[in-house]
Amino acid sequence: MLDKKVILEDFQRAYNAKKDWIAEAIEDYEFSVGKQWEDDKLIKLAKKGVRGLTINKIQPNVFMVSGIERQNRTDFKAFPEGSEDGLTSDIVTRLLKNVAKRGKVDYKLSEMFEDGLICGEGWIEPYIDRTYDLLNGRMRFKKVSPLNVFPDPDFSEYDMSDAEYIDKLTQNITENQAIQLYPDKKAEIERITDRKISIDAIGEEEIKQERGYESSSNAVSAQIHAGLSNRKEFDLIEHHYKEYATRYLVIDRIKKTTKEVENKEDAENYVKLIEELDAGGDPNPDKPKTAIIPRTIPEFRIAALLGDTVIDDYLSPYYPRWKSFSLIPFFGHRITTPIKNARKYMVQGIVRALKDPQRELNKRRTQEMRHLNSTANSGWLSQKGAWVKKSEVRKLGAAPGVMLEYNEGFDKPERINPAPLSQGHAQLAGENTNDMKEISGINSDLLAVSDDKSASGRAIFLRQKQGMVMIQRVMDNYGQTKKNLAQFILSQLGELFTTEKAEKVVGDAFVTKNFTAPVMQEGKQGTPVMEDNGQGQQSMKMEVNRKNVKAMFNMVLNDAELGEYDVAIGEGAYTETVKYANYLLLLEMAEKKIPIPPEVLIEESMLSEDSKKSIKQSIEQARQAEQQNQQGGEQQ
């Protein structure tokens, strides 16, 4: 079991590297929802009778890009590596879609995307829930707060393949929740006395303040904690880490096979077995029949530190099918070259660069409003004793249509004209609007806004695509995250489905279409069974080859190298927006005389499935009628 000191040292190192970024990220979230003033500055303004205005222009930008992602969702899709892998890729695609649908992954991905959009970092954690299916379970997906995940500071690869560990911190879980997580450790959990994570260089209060929690000195917070004094709460660090182990590869030169074994003793025993079986059958007896090659490989493990106790340390439940961490990241914008003393700038969302323009806008609009309010009633200039009722002047001097009287013999009082609003304020306001557009990349092209009322839908789509250039890096990173997640799901298909359940997912029609074959006569290789087709003619008897079905689904569910050599994981059209864009592109290609079959255009259209089927049947009937006419003409 991993030592507690190792876990705490790794966590402290990761925390120290990320704590400045966390402070910035918390502020990013605050700005996105409208908390854009420091509390002390609002108090100072309030004492002067001024309300600090918040003109939140960041939130619409976040909503816009998030809306683009939601409108352009794509499905997981497997593409064949070779022409012979077409059927395999179709099965994999259907299984991936089923997992995504049952786990509601599209919504979880959108939540993670919004995290990355705001602060620059998002995390998703897939897990297998066996609540309703003890055998296979259902894959579910949890969006994890980026404020709770602390990766190895030295990683640089997007997929975390070069990281040595990732820590996930969960604070204030109850004893019952801890027992649910680790039911076999109930007695140990009940004996834990130090339930909070204690780190030499980081006090608990400092962690809470850095992560945006309220101070325990807060009166309301103190009352709540007083009422829950008997409630046992724990801090939990789940330490995902690599442990390097030696494995042995035994090579059989005669049969040209390899076998992986866990220890050297098993490797030597396997070599003895090979030599005994191949004794006397080697055409080159002078050469060694076998070879043992040691290899050092990483195993992925998870150690759980509950309070001050390492409660568990176990092999990742997804290993060896998935040889990486089960926490999958999304980074909005990141650079991998280290910046000395400025790590907090290496990962950002779109909010970070907009905060200063937003601050400037709020302060300027507050100053403008304060200026207008102070000049609406600039006062009167008069001689002492000129007013008949001075109290009415004070009370009603700025009211419309008021009748004010002054004493005879005095000069007529004059209203003091207010100073005009500064033109500099107006100019700076215009500059600020342009700054926000240029920095965020959210402009009229991305919004598909045009003054040209006659512009076609295709032209508007192309203009919007050009506007996407500014956020293309974010979208590319998001696409890579989705591929990494799809590869994880692919690796776990054997844990999620039996062959029977996988067949149900793809459907009887799919199995019948792709696995129906002639029935062969017993003892007569290559000779099909013939039967009457009901029209006085003999035809081959056809039925689903159950043996081939089982073999294919077993291969899909259990082949560890499926994603390496047979299929490539990508994305397919999902929403109407993407499908319509694809349809327009195909239509344009057809208009340019590129031979696009009509069936393809019909399939990519937005018509209902019944309409598609009816139209394709009509096309096929017309094609057959044309062929018959041509054949009749040739015979004449």
C-alpha cells in the first residue's frame, strides 16, 4: 500500500503549482456570472451614495460559444482502417452511441466544455455503475470541478500520458458516503480520528481561502458548523498514479508466437513447455527455440487517502484494457512551454483576457451615471434673501413645471447649467466595445449577422465558419478530448456488454442483413442446401450464421488492439446544424458534376426516415424500369 507521505508530498507539489491558477480561475467564474467588483470598492461607493454598475458583457460571449458547441454536437463514430473493417466499424459505432445515449454523455460534455471555456480547464470522469446490472453495469459520466483536480505539474501531453499522477480532492464527505465508496473498509473508516487532510506547508484555512470557500470566522458559517458538530466529515484524496512493473515476453521461434507473462518464473516454465513440445521438430537445432525479453511497463493504480489514513490502494478497475488515467481533461487554451513564476497564465479560457476591459467598462459606466446624477440638479445662483420660500427651492428646484417666487428688488436668480458629459467617456466606451469583440473573437461573422438581406443560407454559413477561426483552438482541443473519451469507452466495451446484449443494441435487422449466408450441406464442403422458393424454382437456403455472429461480437468486445489496427475513432454528424451543413456541401459537389449518388443526398437530407425510404425505393424502381427498357430495346 502506498505510503501516506508519498501521497501528501505529491499532492502538496501539485497544489503549490496550481494554487495561483485556482485563484485566477475562481475570479474567472465570478466574472462570468456577474460578480465583477471587489467588495471593499462597492462599500466605498455605497457610502458616497453610488451604486457600482455591472454591465456584464462576458456572459453573452460564454453563452454564445457554449451555444455553438451545443448546436454542433457530434456522435462518436468508428471509421474502418481497411476495407475489410467496415462491418466492425459499424458495430463499434452503434455500441458507442448506445453507451453515450444511456450515460447522457452529451450534456456532461457540454458542462465540461463550459468549464474549459470559462477558466481554461475541464475534467470528466467516466465510471461503471452496477446499481441496476451487477454483471455488466452502465457507464456513467461525472463532470469534475477543475478546482478539485491536481495533476502532476510536469506533464505536457494533452492526454496526460506523460504525467506520473493525478490527485482528485473531495472535501467534507460524510462517514456514510465514505463507507459507500469503500464498503470493505467500514471498520477502518469508523476508527479514523483525524478526518481532515493535514499538509505541513498548507493549512486547512489557507486551502479554503485559496479555493474560494468562506472563512470559518463567518458568523453564519460558525452557526452551521456548530449545529453539525457531531457530524463526521472527511477529506478524501484519490491519488491516481503509475507503478512500474516488469513483465516478460516469451518468443516461440518455431511457431512464431509471443506470450506475455507476469513473472520470470512463469516465463521460464513456459519456455520448458515449448521446448518439450517442439523436441525434435526444429529444422535449425543449433539456434535457440525461445527467447525471454523483460519489459518495464506502467500499471495504473488508485490510492485513497481518507483523512490521515490510506484506506485503500488498488489496481485501476479499467486497467489493462485502458492503460492511462481515467480522469480525462479538456483545456481551452494552453501552452506547454513553462513560464517562470507565471504558471497561472499557461492555461486559460476566454474570460481571462476579458476581465480588464470588463472592469474598465463597469467603472466608466458607474462614473458616467454618477456624473449625470450629480448634474441633473446643478442648483441656482441668487442673492441672499432673494427667494420667497427657500425651502421650496431646495425641495422642488429640479421638478418639471415648478413655480418659484423671488422677492421684488432682487436680481432674477439664474439656474446653474450642468457641465456637459465628457466626450472622452463616450469615445472610450466605443473603444471598449471594439476591444471586447477583438479580444473574444465574438463578432458579427460568428453571430452570422449581416446587413445583406439577400444573402443565402450557404453564404451566412460560410461567414459564420470564418468567424470561428478565433475560437478554433478551443474547438480543436475539445474534439481531441472527445476522441480520448471515445477511446476509453471503446476499451471498456467488453465490460459493458455480453455478446447477446451487444446483438440487441445493433438490432436484429442489422444482424440479418450482415450475417445471412447460404446453408451448406453436411459433409459436402462448398455445396449449398437448395429449397423451393415458392415459384417452382430452386434457390439456396439462407439463414443467419450464428457462429459468425458470435465470433464477430467476441472480437469487437474483447480485442485489446481493436482501436489500434481495425478502427479509428472520430466524430459523426449529430445535430441538425451539422447535418444540414454536410448536406449543403454534398449538394454543391453534385451541382459541380461530381458523381454523388442520389441515395447519398437523400440519406443526408433532413427528411424523415419514412420519407427517405419511400424516395429511395422510387429511385430504385425507376432505375430498374429504365434497365428493362434498355434490355427490351437491345433485343429488338
